[in-house]
Amino acid sequence: MVHDKEAFSRRICLTLFINQLLLDLNNCDAGVRIGDTLYNSMTYADDITLFSTNIQDLQKIIDVCVAYSKQMEFGVEKSKCMIVGKCSLYQYPKWRLGDNCLCNEESLNKLGNVFNRGGNNASHVTNKLTQYRQSFYGLGNAGMLYPGATPDVQAYLYQCICQPTLTYDLECMSSTAIQMRRLESVQG
């Protein structure tokens, strides 16, 4: 339990530490406008995701982070870029984090959600299925596999561990009928 309190305290401290960065990003007129609200970043502890609808604005947001990075160090090896949707540009744009060029990726895993360039969640569903199988077979020694625990204990383990692993955060992503059938088939 102490470990959980320490991790929580660390996340709070990191969030407070980057609060000024979040304020700076909030004052930057670049990002994705939905109605009257401008969005350009999401954070969780020391992870930050930046987004924009055009190349120049994304670089502008990155530059805000570079200016802030004088106070802290960004992990360049963990910093990636991804264009979502069809790219009609002849050549992919290159963004810079200070003196370093950022990689363009085909897919990104952010807090367990897998986003891909095509804007669909096929990679996410595949990732969820892999995690589900790992959780199911990982419970083999706990009595999940034959001739294991009683059916009521197996059902409890399944409902508490396996099913949430499969279904967690799927409501945040749109799924095709084929993907839903894959999920239902594996669960069955």
C-alpha cells in the first residue's frame, strides 16, 4: 500500500511541476478548436500528448514545450509524432524538439490506448485481445484452467480480472461490427 501512496504523491508532484507548462499551452492559440474551446494537450503525471489540426500549429505547441524545457528535461526518445488520417503532403513534415528531430509513427500507445494513423482502433482491439489472453492464461496457476478452482471461483476471477482487461476503455473508441465480433468471440 505504501508503494501506491508514493506513486500517487509522485504523480501529484509532477502534475504541479508542469502546471506552468499547462498554463503556457492554454495561452497558446494553436490546437484543435471544438466550439469555442481550444484543445492542444492532454497530460497524465509526466506524460503529455500534444495535438493540432495543422503542421505549423503543432510546431508552435512543441516550441512552447521547448521553452518550458529549460526548467526540465523532455525525454526525446519517448517523444513521437503521428499524423492521423489521410496525408496529402508529398513528404511527411518533420517536427523538432529543440535540436532533435521527432519521429513520425504509424501508431502510438498512450496509457493503454492504441491510436493509429488510419484513425481507427484496429490496433487497439488487437492490443486488448493480447492483454486479455495474457490475463486469462496468467491465472492458470490460480485455478482458472482445468482442473482448477470451482466454477464460481473461476467466474469470479474472470469477472474481476479478465473481463475488465478486455473491455476497459473500449467505450472511448468506436468499433466496427467485425471488431465487436472478434471481441465477443474471444470472450465466449
